[in-house]
Amino acid sequence: MDFIKGQLLEIIQWDDDSRDTLSYRYPDEDKEIKRGAQLIVRESQVVQFMYLGQFGDTFGPGKHTLVTDNIPVLSTLKGWKYGFESPFKADVYFVTTRLFTGNKWGTSNPIMMRDQDFGIVRVRAFGTYDFKIVEPKLFLKEVAGTDEHFRLDEFADTMRSRLVSVFSDALATARIPVLDVATRYMDLGEALLPIINPILTSKYGIEMKSFVLENVSVPPEVEAAIDKRSSMAAVGNLNDYVKFQMAQGMEKGGGSGGMAAEMAVGMAMAQQMMQQQGGLLGSQATPPAGGTPPVLGTAAGAPPPMTAGAAGALPELMSPADVAKALGVTEADVMSSITDGSLKAKKIGAAYRITRVALDEFLKS
């Protein structure tokens, strides 16, 4: 009788002395579970029974007596007519349900995303996440499998590529621009959680409690484009910037000849800037003898700029190309004037149209 008693399990419990165990199969050592045995499940634990590869009953925290009445699923699987009147064998898995914090994730290769500013962009990202197991059966089936001691490092290796795939899908669904991704890490993580969690819970039985982006990087050419855009915004008014540069040059020039040359170059640059911003000349300057180049903004051999009184012969509605031809300037000059608001135009789709009245007002200003 002592030998038979030694072959039966009377108390089933597991003390988790680690911080990285997700699931643990109780080592039965070919022992059978005695009818009426005590199962002790601690807080942050769930016990899952498995018989012949099929999931049985699930027990939460507390003390449970293993009799026919409180293990109905396993009784059905076992198919015993008279219940558990004799010992039985089953695999017992302890699953840890506490929160696992500070887990790292990252993209080993860049992921492709469509951005409204830069088009198709390759993005790398990494950060941390906290998670817990909410569906023990699904977790054991899809992630841990039959591993007798499934640890956190194995979970990280198994789930890394899956998490990156889920993150890529969530980022594409959220349609967040790259510039916003790089400046709103915390907000982005919270916004992605409602998209990521339903997928993780339904596929793997886990739920993320926090998802943090620590860095999102783009290729060097995209970074250069962002830097150029920032530099243009920092310069502000180009006309004032040119005047400042002229003043700095005159202060450092020293001689009258150098000062005159700097003033000539500065005036030419300022005149060109003004024309690009819509400061078109109202009359044609006749080149003096000696071969002096024509006035900036008027191409050599182009018709003379139109005065305000000559606008009456034009049609009521014109394109930027029509206005450029009538004024004897380039179409780029006309678009610059439209952009800075000095020339009123109506945008229809991707094209602009200028009325004769708007052109008259522009020439009189």
C-alpha cells in the first residue's frame, strides 16, 4: 500500500521562483493523480489540464479538490461512466498571468510605408512593451506548445517577427505621417494599442498593456529632405535675409571697390528675389548701349511687359502661361506672384485661372 500511495499525486502546486516563466508543465514523473487530490493555484497563476492532446478544465487562483463534480470537461474527455473512482493521468500546465514589463521589440529590416509627404518610405523602429496572458488555452496552443518550461527569452524569439508584422499593419491602418511618427512617440503607442490588441488576443491569447516607441528612423536621404525643409522655414523672409547678408558683407569688405561689387551683387540678388515673390516690373527697361543684359525677369528677345492700360485687350479668363506671355516674363514668375498672394487666382483642380480684373489690380498695385 505504501508503494501504491507513493505512485499517486495528492497535492499539486508550483512555486514560481523565477521572473521569466510564462508556462510550466507539472513534472508528474509517471505518477497518477489521486481522486480527491488537492490543487493549489496561487495568485497570478492559472492551471490548464490537458488529456491526450485535448484541453480539459481551467482553474483559477484558490484551492481545488479534484473530484468528478468540479472537472466536468476532463470527465467528458475521459469518458468514464462512473467518474473518477480510480486514479487518472493528465498533463497539468501552470500559466503565469501577471504583467511582464520592459520587453524590447524592433524591426530587424526596414518596413515600407506610404507617406503623404515623401511617398514610399523605409522606416526602422524599436521600443518596449508590457503584456500579459489572457487566454491560456490559445497561448499554449499557438505560442508555448508542449514546451515543459516556456521562458520569456523563448517568447521574445518566437514573437519578435510576429509583433513587427502586427506593428506594420497597425501603422499602415493608422495612416500617420512620418514627420508625426518621429515627434509623437507616446501618443502613437497609445493610438496603436486598440489596433494591435484585438489581433494579438485573437491569434496568440496575449494582451498588451503598453506599447512604447523609443525611436523611429528614416533613410539618410529622407533625413536630408527634412533638414532642408527645416532650414527653409528657419530663414523665413528671403528678402530680409539677403539684406542682412549684404550688410554683413559690406562690414567685412573694407575697400570701396569691394563694397561697390558687393552692393551690385546684393542688389541683383534682391531684385531677383522680389521678382520671384511677385514683384514684377511694370515697364520694360531699354538696355543702354554697351551690351548691358536685359532686366531680370524678362527673357532676351521676349515681348515688352504689358502696362495696366493694355490689359483691356486680353480675354476675361487666362492661364498662368497666358499672363506670362502677355507680361513678357516666365510662367514661374507668375506662379510665384500667385503663391505669395499678390496676384489673385482661382485654383480649379491642379490648374490656376486668372481673371482680367485681377490682372488689372495686380498691375496697378
